[in-house]
Amino acid sequence: MLEQGIHLISTDEMTGIQALERLFPNKRIKPKQVEKIEFEYERHGTLSLIANWDVARGKVVSPSIGPTRTEQDFSEHIQRTIKIDEKAEWIFIVDKLNTHKSESLVKLVAESCGITIDLGRKGKEGILQSMESRADFLSDESHRIRFVYIPKHTSGLGVGIGFGLQEITRNLVSGLTLLGESKLKVGDLIEFQGHLGYIQEISLRSTVIKTFEGSQLVIPNTDLTSQPVENWNYENCQGRIEISIGVAYNSDLLLVTELLLEAAFLEQEVLPNPSPKVVFVEYGDNALIFELWVWVANIENRKFIKSSLNFIIEYKFRQGGISIPFPQRELWVKNVESLQLNTLQNIPDKSPISHHITLKDSLKSFPCFQHLDELELRKLIEAGSRRHLKKDEIFINRGEYDSHFCIVLLGQIQAIYETKKVSRLLFTFNQGDYFGELPLLLEIPYPTTMSASEDTQLFLLGKTCFQNLLDQYPYLEKEIATELVKRQEALEEHQNSLKEMGLIDDEYLKNPVVWIRKRLSQIFNLS
């Protein structure tokens, strides 16, 4: 409204303003007694204040102070106010006092707005006839100067509305600023007061941020325009990631630098230009502190990239014999002999602990994954998922589609061929076996029902994960194809039905390995 030349003013009066003088001084504090304040006073003058609160600017303008607050006083106050900007539009927010609907106020507005019609006579006819008719004239929206009336006995509300409208107006102006300058746009990745997320919406009063946690953060526009905002998309999405790492004091610093740079180049998200940097930061209390600086194209993935780099650095340091120190403390114990005796007496008998087979060990024993190192196995574990089946629970029914490469980690899976008349067990898959390659490669429904004969755990690789794995490690294509040929009995079992469906040809019968590798390349677009 301010930009349009409109002044929004909240006007109110305060009467009975006096200066009070105590007749006698207060009695000072004495032991076990409080200060006693003199209650008799003499009044000096009685004044009235008529104040204007400029909502847009947030300040008091052109106040009037006098001994009275009559109809004439209020009219003269309004006249002095509009002289600040005689050609502008004025809107006054007032309560419904009689002095706010007076004859003199109507005449002032008519004269200031160039209205030459007959106003009538007070108490007789026309606009001046009654307070209602005068209020209708003064609140006419077509006038350059008009009044907005709020209910009686809400004189204090005027200033409150002024403060409220001031905040709303600030947010509106800030919203227009954001939309006009385009320094922040919908879709930008920003960080504000510790919150990181994408701008989902910019309205006149507020901006909505979609955080990575999934919540929606509503921020008043005044906060965004008055406080620092980090915009990761202002020119591009590139950004720098800094990883701090401490190494032991006896470490080979040249080797540390080399291993950190190798770790950076092993991460696919790291840009080659600018090239990664290793910075020797300081001598710490327990370690030499280094920082690895890398630049990435998509800074919004920085948490995942930083996590991957931490895994690679730990692996590289372990392979290179670089130790990562930690604070150590010395503990002095008194009465060691009695402590040892009590400890030995309280140790319960423990049964032998069975060795726990980890997912890493299980996958490492699988022929296709024997050549993967720890970093590659970690990516495989992250890409896949586990599925627990109870005894007699069905994994998938005959005729249903599923695009997972399945490895049996524990338990047993039975492949049962079922019809209305026949139910026959065809295959049994035990720990370390796999299944699902035929439906995955040939894109056909399962020819059998897969059911758990006991409590079973499966490791599942989806088609996309399987494709990414083959893209990164092409030699796996050959190994998987070789393993599939070992299932010759399964392929022969369904050969006739597959040939009728046009999914195999004479090329397969001549060389199954070549055919399967070709099928892998066709499905996953491998070069």
C-alpha cells in the first residue's frame, strides 16, 4: 500500500494524562520494614493525546497534545495529518466515538476531496443528518480520505491492529522483494538457521521450505530478507565438502596426503576440476589434523558423499597402515589384589559363543562376489535389501512377476510346480544358492511357487541395483553367466515353453554362455 501512495493510519486518543507530585517523601527502609511510599499527591495539568500509528513505517506520526479532545480537536488533528502528503490517499482506522463521525470532519473530507454536493443540515437532512449518515460518507471507499470503523470500547485495539498490520505489511513487502529480485527461487537449495532444504513455495507473507527430513518449514519473509541465507543454487549446484581427519604423530605425512587424494578420486561424485586438496590444519592434542577438500556437482547429496568418502578413507588408511588416534586416559587403581579376587568370584560361567556369520562373509563366499573388496561389498550391501520368511511362507506364487536377483543367506527355499491337479517339488535352494535369474533375465513370470521350508533370510538385488553393479564391474557379467549355465537342468526343464514364447532360439542351444551374456547386455544396455 505504501508503494501505491496509500497511508494506512491507526488513530486513537488517550485522555487524563497528568503529572503527579508526591506531597511528602517516601519513608526509607528500616530493619524488618519495607519502604513506605507516600500515597498523597498533587495533580499538575490534565492533557489529552491524539496519536497516529503509521502501519507501514511502524512509527508515530503527527501526534496532537492539548487540554481537550473535542470534535474540533479531532478534526484539526486529521487536517494537520493529511497536510503531510496532501495529494495522497489516506485510510484512518478509528473506533466509533461520536467525535469520529462529526459534522466538522465531514466538511473537512468533502473540502479536501473536492466534493461539492449539498451535505444537508445536521439533524435535519442529507449527509449531515445523523451519525449513521455521516459515518457512511466518511467510510466511502471512493474518497481519497476515508475512515474504517472498529467496534466501540476497542480504542486500545487500534494500536494493536497497527502493530499487527505492521508485521503483515513487512512480510508482504519482503515477499514482493523476494519475488522481484529473484535471488531466491522455487526449487533452490538453501540453508537457513541450521535448516537445509528446497524452496517449495514463495508467497507474499511466507516461504515454505521442504527439508531433507520430509517436514515443511514455514518462514516469514521478513526473516529471509533480514538474516543471512545460504543459497546453494544461486549460480549452480556445485559446492565444496570438507572432511576433517586426525592421524597419529608418527605417521608418514606424504603417505597420508597420497591416500586422502586416492580416496577422493575413488568417489565418483567428486569433480576433477577443481581438483581435490589436502590441507594440514594444525597440531592437535592427540593427532595431526588434516582436511580433505573436494568439489561436487550436486551439493544436496553432500551427506551421502561425505559418508562414502569416510568409508573410503578408513579403508585406505587401514590398508596403508595409517592409524587414527583417539584420546587415552591412565587409570590408577588401589587395592588391586582384593579387586581381582572379588572379580574372579563374581564371573559367571559362560557357554561357548557361536561364530556369527555376517552378511559380508555370506556375500564374499558367493562366486560372483569373491573378487569384490570391502568398499565394493559395502556398495553392494547398501544397494540390496534383506527379506525374512517364516516357515511355509510364500515368497512369490507361480505366474507372478518379480524382478529381483535372490540369494539365500540362511534357511531353504523350495520351488514347487503347482496346477489344479499337480503339486510337485522341482528344486531346493539352500544357503549360498540363488534364484530369480530366469524371471529377471527373460522378463517372464515365475514358473514355480517359491516357498520357505524353514525360517529363511534372503538378500535381494533389484533390477536397477543389478544393472548398476554390472555397469561398474563388467567382469561380473561373465561370472554370472557361467553360474547360470550350471543351472542347465532348470533351463532344459522350461526350454520347450520358452521356445514357444519366442524367448530362446538355436543360438542358445549352441552356446548357452554366449546367449546369456547377450541377453544380459540387451536387458541392461551394456556395451
